[in-house]
Amino acid sequence: MSETELPAREAMEFDTVVVGAGPAGLAAAIRLKQLAPDKSVVVVEKGSEVGAHILSGAVIDPIGLDTLLPDWRGEDAFTKTAVEDDRFYALSSSGAWRLPHALMPPLLSNRGNFIVSLGDVCRYLARKAEALGAEIYPGFAAAELLFDNDAVAGVATGDMGVGKDGRHKSSFARGMELRGKYTIFAEGARGSLAKTLIARFGLAQNREPQKFGLGLKELWQVAPQKHRPGLVQHTIGWPLDNRTGGGSFLYHYADNLVEVGFVVHLNYANPYLSPFEEFQRFKTHPLVRETFAGGKRLCYGARAISEGGWQSVPKIAFPGGVLAGCAAGFLNVPRIKGSHNAILSGALAAEHVAAALAAGRGHDELAGYDAAWRASAIGRDLWRVRNAKPLWSKFGTLAGIALAGFDMWTNTLGFSLFGTRPHGKPDFATLKPAAACAPIAYPKPDGKLTFDRLSSVYLSNTNHEEDQPVHLLLRDAALQKTSEHDVYGGPSARYCPAGVYEWVEEAGAPRFVINAQNCVHCKTCDIKDPNQNITWVPPEGGGGPNYPNM
Ligand SMILES: Cc1cc2nc3c(=O)[nH]c(=O)nc-3n(C[C@H](O)[C@H](O)[C@H](O)COP(=O)(O)OP(=O)(O)OC[C@H]3O[C@@H](n4cnc5c(N)ncnc54)[C@H](O)[C@@H]3O)c2cc1C
Ligand code: SF4
């Protein structure tokens, strides 16, 4: 059935539409309702419930919550463990060197921060937003942008009940139009609508390319004698080589829970590299392996993080809408923290929306929001670390981290010898042809400490309606064979942390298989495919991982 033959969509009018119930979107809804209780705000969330798609570390800097909800510490808000011990190590395959605190730039200190599950924080924020009168609709993906003339006029949720072949099943239901005077896009890193808006309005012009990392995480219940509540530990180095950026995190919190994870910068060059296997290898290091002896892995997941920082943040206002949180790229890479800036930017966006609504405006560009962030706490946070990622990428881990540390120190004192360094190529352009790289032999998983991908995806509780159109769109199927496979050796089979992509031999020829139902919505394929041939679009609302407390 063509678009014109479809039944018309129902439309609902709001003062403000928010896409994404992460910390940015929920903070926006809360701040709007605090400032303008009579204005309507709706939040759409593609996860089956708030928090279902939230995956983070997480050690949070409380500046965001303190600003938004000053009484949160006194409330029974969510489980939190204050940071007691903050360690940073450089690893070789068997050694670990602890960097003394006195050498670390003060901005990297975790003193005063809290170890949490960001999913739980979002559930708390959702309760707060609803108590203030915001409407939150989980299970609905914003799939389409609505425009009036050239201004954003809201979003439409995707149609439900469409079969793999495009036919309408008995469960077919038309999506809904959510129309707003302003729309706040808070989809997190590599938002699919944000990506379209950045291209349509040329928002990234005169900016450095956005950079990304892939973060993988497991939640473990460890033996009580292994638990060190309040311990925060980060590492760089092994198992990654000196030219590949990334590192680990390990946070002990709540009752015998350990959040362990690994981030690989997506500007890596060797198509044989597998971020998932690097994470599994990391857990076998003598510094950490004992932590997990006698423990049980409870959950697994993965999500991209935005790493470009200050010089990559696009213009964040355009007619009828704004970007907030990691959709705008507000993550601080050396701190591996973005949730505080997500909350601050959601609130800042809401303040500009509320002022415009009070003045009777709508559908125009909130230029004041774009002008405000660099002078705000978000800008101060990102400015001081702006050279960390470019120096790391250019000089490798050893020299790059040393230079980055020096630059963060001088920035703390108010100057930099490096100016503002460029990032260079976007991540999709950094892979070398397979013929120029050495294959990497990863050890087999033991099923106790290290695992394979499929048993891991099982622990993400990922579920998609199987009979629906594939949500990973290939622009040119032939190019996938001639380039992704023949030139780059099929890196999708390795970078995807959920085993969605496979090259299988059929009648002597390689065939590209997409197991879309396993997708954990990390967005890495959309970022790293060397030809930008794969586009991630939202599947039916409610599909994807169901993280209980990641
Ligand atoms: C492994 C890892 C470790 C991290 N560690 C830390 C840490 O220790 N401390 C810290 O502060 N930060 C950390 N971060 C970063 C932090 O998680 C992010 O900065 C933060 O989650 C960004 O918030 P956000 O609201 O912008 O986006 P997100 O948290 O990504 O939320 C976006 C929400 O929007 C929804 N959504 C997206 N698209 C649509 C759509 N089209 N329709 C409907 N809903 C949609 C998503 O399902 C999701 O719920 C980490 C990130 C990762 C991946
Ligand atoms: S298919 Fe893409 S978005 Fe989905 S899990 Fe794999 S890399 Fe991530």
C-alpha cells in the first residue's frame, strides 16, 4: 500500500515533544514542567519501558541532579554508592602500574561522585517528570520527522504490525503524529533522527567530525569477599595495542554488584579487531580476573558513546527543534562521563523552550540555546579536555595520554600549548584494507569468565518482533560484497557486539546475513561501516534490549 492509500495518522498537539527518555530527555521534561506547569510535554521512548535501553557505567557527577532536583540526595531515589577509592592503571599483558593521584589532572578525580545504574536513575527521573504532569510513552519509536514549511513540527511514531515483506498484518496499527511547537531530540549517541537533522540543516558545517567509541558492559554479582563497595577503577593499555584507543572501567556498588566494561575508540584501523573479544580478554588480566571468581554474570549490553567533544558539537538549534545530551555530543571522554551534561543540556534546552513559549513563540530557532552552552557548565567541562582525544588518536596511548594529561593540567591552570586540535578523519574512514593488516587470534571463551556473543546477547534480554522489516538498511547490497567483504574482510562480523552480521559461505560464495532480531541498538554499524552503507533506523517500538539496571 502506498503512503497516500494508508489510513490517516491520528495527530496530538503538545507544546513540546521530547524524543528519548534518557537523562537528557527526562531532564528536559522535568525542567519544562518546573518552569511552565501549564505547558504540555510528551516524551516518546523506543524501549519497552523507561531504562530498558539505557546502558552506562555509571559513575555520575552529581552536578546535573543537584541543579535539576536539589533535594534528590534526601530522597529514596535509586541505589547509589559513594566513591571511596579511585584507581587508574596502565596495563601490560601481565603487569599493572598504578598512576599516582598527585599526577592526575584534578578534573579526572571521582571524589564526590556516585556509582549507580543509569537505568535506575532514569526510572527515578521518569517518576519525577510524571509527577509534574509530563506524559511519557515508552514502547514508541519516533521514526519520522514532521515539518511545516522548513521548520520541525514534531515526530511520527512508526507503524506497528508491518510484516517483513511490507504487508500489513492483522495487528497493523498506524503510527501517531506528535506535533509540538518545539521538539527536543535527546536520542543519545548517533541518534537516527538527529543524524537526519544534522544533514538536512547542515548543523555540522565548520565543525570537526563527530567521533565515537563502542562501550561494552557486563553486570556481575561477585562473591561477598571480593566486593569493595565504592571502588572505581579504570585502565588503559592491554589488551589494546598502542595505536588503538580505549580502556576499561570497573565499579563496585550496591550489594555485591560490579559493573565492568570496556570502551574501544571506533577510529581503530585493523578490520580484524573485535571490541567484544577485546573486552573478554581484558577480564583475564591478573589485576581483575580474581574479582569474578565465584561470581555470576547477570547482564550484558553495548552502546556507542560520542567522543568528539567541544570541537565536534554541531549547531544544536534549528527551526522548531534542538539537540540535547549525547545526541549533541556532550560526553567528556577522559572522564567517561556524559550523564551530567545530558541532564544539564536537557534542562538548558527546556529553559530556552519555556521562555519562547511564554513569549508566544513556536517553530522558530532557539538561537539562544546554541549560544549558551559553550559558556555554561557543559562548555567549561568540555573545553578543558578538548585535546585529550585528538592527542591520543595522533600519538597513540603512551605518548598521547601523557600529552593529554599535560594539556588537561595546563587547561586547569587556564591555558593550553596545543590550541584546539582537530580530530581528522571520521571513524568510518579509518579502517585499513584487510590485506594490509594482521588477523588477530582471540582465545576461545571458557564460559565462566569469558563468553561468546550469543550467550551474551541472551543476557541483554533482547527481543524484536521477528516478522517486521529489517531495521538495518543497506544502501547498496553489491557494495557490501565488493568492498566490505572483499576489501575490508567483513569487519561487521567483528565490530557488532551482538553478532547481527555474518558472512556465510553458500555454494562457494559469501552471503551477507543480517540477524536483525539480535540488535542491541548500539549504533556501531551506522558509524563504522567503511562505506557508510548501513543505516540504522528504529525497529517497531518496544523492540531491542530490555536492560533491567544497566
Ligand atoms: C559503556 C558506557 C559507560 C559509560 N559510563 C558513564 C559513566 O560512568 N558516567 C557518565 O556520566 N556517563 C557514562 N556514559 C555516558 C552516558 O551513558 C551518556 O552520556 C548518557 O546516557 C547520555 O544521555 P542521553 O539522554 O543523551 O542519551 P541516552 O542515555 O542514550 O538515552 C537516549 C534514550 O532515547 C531513546 N531513543 C533513541 N532514539 C529514539 C527514537 N527515535 N525514538 C524514541 N526513543 C529513542 C533511547 O532508547 C534511550 O532510552 C557511559 C556510556 C557507555 C556506553
Ligand atoms: S546491528 Fe548495529 S546497532 Fe545493532 S547491535 Fe550490531 S552494530 Fe549495534
